[in-house]
Amino acid sequence: MKTSLSGQLPHLVEADWLVVPVPEGFPLDGALAQLDEALGGGITRLKSLNDFQGKGGETAVLPAPSGLVARRLLLVGLGSVSKLSVATWNRALQTAARAISSRATDRVALSLSSVPLGNFTLPHLVQLATAAFEVGSRGQDLFKSEPKRRPIPHLEILLSEQNPSAELQSAVTVGQAIAEGVNLARRLVNLPAEAMYPESFAAEARAVAEACGLTYKVLEQPALEQEGMGSLLAVARGSDRPPRLVVLSYEGTTEPGAKVLALVGKGVTFDSGGLSLKPNDSMLTMKCDMAGAATVLAAVQAIARLKLPVRVIGLMGLVENMTGGRAMKLGDVLHSRAGVTIEVQNTDAEGRLVLADVLDYALTLGADYLVDLATLTGACVVALGEEVVGAMSNNQAWCDRVLAAAQAAGEDAWQLPMFAHYDELIKSDIADIRNVGGRWGGAITAAKFLERFVRDKPWVHLDIAGPAFASSDKPHREGGGTGVMVRTLVELARSFQGEV
């Protein structure tokens, strides 16, 4: 999508669609009053008839509006001005993008000349708008002969300024980089397992590295064996697809002593559950079990494109969890890279086995701070629902920073406790630990398992099992892969600038 800024008056702009965000209970003044006048009082009539009040996500369409050059007008509600947030802006703008992208369109104009800024700066709104329209106009229908969602080729953002500043132009660039990252993660998650497997994911990562000037490293089976990654390798044993560990390194600063932020993603490209086989309905969406790795790849791409002055390494552990003759079995004892022995009591608790070795490897590469992302547990979905990410950590200050980044990015995350008594639930009689902790507190015991592999480094585990894959469409969001936490990781990297 090509995005441009202009000071064109809304009623004079030539476009297939003119989109106007409107707050709840909106006053008809300024640019909105000018637009209403051009429409011969059309917005006044909508309001008086209660056909449109500006409630969050509410829309009203005026086709072929007399008095406008644009061929269609879409009003979209922002909700209460006092409650405007990044999340409400994203929802409103993505709702607008989805409402108009169901048919082919060439040019869309979005008027920001009449909206209340509240606590937002205009550059921030431009960034949000650019990203929202890029994300909202992309669907999951990668293989449909007649797609239901069509990308918008041109977006013109209308401002009061006649000569947009360099800061506003930069906001467009930021919004595009973030949106392209979100859409990359969504596309990878939406691809079926026949197309997205460890080798093909590694090829996607190589393409990103080459396009963004990143250092690319891949560990294939012999190298994984040499590294002693017995935990990760055990998960891969049942598949004909060999495992991979991909490492992307971004050196955005040469500042002496600059800290290294490690982003670690679970990349189970298909999860059958192994010998602890999932039922059919639970397996239907298991192409999404690599969403953590997809999020890491997408975030590192965006960070590199934005040229943030930080040091970041992205690590993606890639396997298939299948039921072949060599598949790991219940009762097996695995030898992890860190030297921790693991009793397997459920082969469907495989993501933590992959992450264990990758987290340990990240420490070897010099990670100072760690964030891992994984569609790890159904227990987290039971606890927090499908819209909220679970956060668990060994370091409260670091967790606070990650949660602050999520809030700034408009993504919902909630911290779960990590009390020491949860460690008792993963003790094994024959090994150091076991890979499940019983029925209760499953999201937390999974995190306590991972905690054994980060030593004393500040670490946050993000369980994205609920929000990573949407089971159905909503007005503001396409079903399928969501790209959740890409925005948060970029915001975290932005806050990490100058960390020494």
C-alpha cells in the first residue's frame, strides 16, 4: 500500500472512499461541520435519526454522496473521547479498512483533520492509521480463487497541515514497517503445514535476513546434535521433516557494552500432539503452533527496517511434532543442552521442550535480556480467554517493561504469578524435572519449566495461545493468524535504545 499525506479538504478529495473517524456524541464543528455542509446536512440527519452516533466500531455508509467528490463516504465511530486508546484507535481504523476492502478499490482517503487528538500526537495517529489500513485490508484467504479481502493500493491521509512535516512522513514509514511485520507473521501462520515446515520457514527467514541486512545462521540436524540439544531433537524425531534452529542477528548500535535483547520463538510448524495424540478438532488449527517463531521473525524484520539503535537476536526453534516410529515416548528421559534431564509425561507438552534448548543457546550467544513467545498452553486460554496474552517472569522490573510496551502498542497482556511452590509440581522421581505439572496451573507450571533454562537472566515468557489465532472474523479483525505481539516487541526494542 502506498501511503501519502496531504492538506486536501475532505469534501474535495478524489477517492473511491472517504473515511471519516467520528467520536461518540460528536459536535458538528470545524472540518466535520464543513463536510456536513457539503453533504447538505447529511451527517446531521444521520445523527438526529440515531442511525449513527459515533460509538466504538459503529459504521455508516453513504454511497454516491451528493456534494462530495469521493464516490463513497464511510463514517466510523471512535467511541468516547475520554476513553480513546491505542487499542480503540486500532479497532476503529481496522474496522474501516475491513469494511471497504471486501471489494476492489484503488484509492482511499482518510480524514484526520477533524478528529480529537486527546492524549495522542498527530504523528502517532498517522502511524496507527498507516498500520491499521495495511493490516485491516489483508485477509487469510491465501488460496481462494475469489479472495474476500483485497489490499488497498493507495491511502491518502488528509491533515490540516498543507505541508506535512518530516516527522509526519517518518510516522508513515514506521506504520508501514510495523504493518508489514504483522502481516508477515499472519501470512506465515496462515500457511498450511504442507507449505510451512522447518526447512521452508528457515528459507523465509533467510529471505528476510537478505532483504534487511541481518546476519543469518541456521543449525541443521548435525549441528543440533553437536550442540547437545536433546530436548528439541526429541520432539522432531517422529517427523520426516528435519528440525532447524534459525538465528537472526541485528546490530543497530556499536555502543560499547550495549545490552543484547534476545527474542525466542516456539516454531512447531505442525503439532499432532505426538503419541499423546490430539483429537481432530484440537488439531485443525495446529498449523498455528509456530506463531511464536513467526512473531519473532516479523518483529526482527520491523526492528531492522526501522533501523532502531539496539542489539537484537531472534532465535526460532523449528520442528514438527508427529507420530512416526521414532517419536518420543511417554517415560523417555531427555538430556537438554543445559544438562537438565527431563522426564516426558505428555508428548503434547512439546513446545517447552523446544524452547528449553533454544533459551539455553540464547545465553551462549550473549543474551542479556530474554523474551520468549509461544502458543504454549490451553490452560492460559482457560485462565485469560482468547484475547489476552499471559506474561510470566523471573524479574519484575523486566516484566513491567514488557507489559508497558504491550500497553503502548495497544495489545492486552496480563501477568500470572510465579510463586516458588509451583516448582514442586514439575519435580520428577527419575529426572531433574518432568514436562508437565498436572491438571492445575498449567500455564504457570509450563513457565516454571522454562525458568530452569534462563539461569539468572531477566526473562519474560509470553503465552500467546489465545490471541495468536482467531477462530472467526470480527468487524475489526480477520480470522486466522493475528500477528499478536509484533507491535509489542517493536515497542520494547524502541524502549531498549541505549540500554547498557
